[in-house]
Amino acid sequence: MKKLIACTAIIGLLAGCAQPIPPEALQFQPDNLENRQLQSRKYDIKSEKELLTASNNVLQDMGFNLDESNMPLGVIVASKSRDATEAGQVAGAIFMAFMFGANAASYDKVQKIRASLVTKPAATNNPIEVDVKTKSGKQVKFDQQVPTPNSYIVRVTFQRLVWNQKNVLTKIEGINDPEIYQEFFDKLSKSVFLQAQNVN
């Protein structure tokens, strides 16, 4: 009887602490200027292929394994796996298992850090104005970006995926730690410089 009362009290406390998920948490957040500045850099280099090769080498130096690569599209996806176990979560899982059975216990076990990198030609600050007449006879005007020769933009994003001990994906979250991006771009700048000097 005491165990039943204790279980009911704990369930009541947990239910009282639970808050509904705010609707804005489930909506895609628009890209903002601060993130773009954190995640992007411009490089002057002979070719996009050389920049992708340098980027791939930097990711490997940082412990990532190449998952996908498409040179013509300027895309690299790489990842590395790490332990995600935290002592506090394990202690909580043991308590939940003791009180409610083994199925109630859950804790983070494995995490994968994923890097997604995209390159594109950089454009000049002075786009040209294009004036086009459509088939229907409508006149359309727009600004056309002009690529800068031997200049490319690199954008990289880091993401964390976490699985629990039952191998269920429990978290997907972006990593916006400026130090990680700074480390990547510092190494990439050095690699691009060495390539320009033909140093292997």
C-alpha cells in the first residue's frame, strides 16, 4: 500500500511539472544573419574542387568520417560518433526503473555529431540588371548576381543527434557554439593558404 501511495505521489509530481510544448518550438526557425555569419566564410582559391578537398581534409583532422560527397554540387556530409552517457541521467533511469519498471527507464547513450558543408561561387557586390520579355509579352526586371572569379563561399553547419539505450533517436539539435566554427574556419584558412603555396 505504501508503495502504491508513493508511486501515485511521484506520478502527480511529474504530471504537475510537465508543461505542454509551446507551438513555436515545433516551427522551423528562419535563418538569421548571425547564424549565416557564424557558419560562412569567403575564400579566394583557384577552384571549388580544391576548396572542397581542403574542407574534407579539415573535417577528417577534426575526427569526422566522410558520409557523402558530391563535388559537382559542392556538398560534403561527415559525422563522428561519441558517448552521450551522463551520470545524472543514468541515476534517474535507475530510479524510474525501480519505481515503475524497466520500461520507464531511459537515458542518452550514443550521440552523432554531423557536419554538413556546402560551397558556392561568391558573387560581386554589383549585380547587373536584367530586363527580360516573357512569352506572354510581360516585361520582367531583376538583378542578376555576377560570380567573382576564383572566389567561393563555404557554409558549414554542425548538428547533434542523440540515441538512448534502446537505440531510439531522442534529440536532434543544431550546434551553435562559436568555438567549433572558429576552429573549423581557422584550420580551413590555413589549409587553403598552404594549397595556394603548393605545400602538401
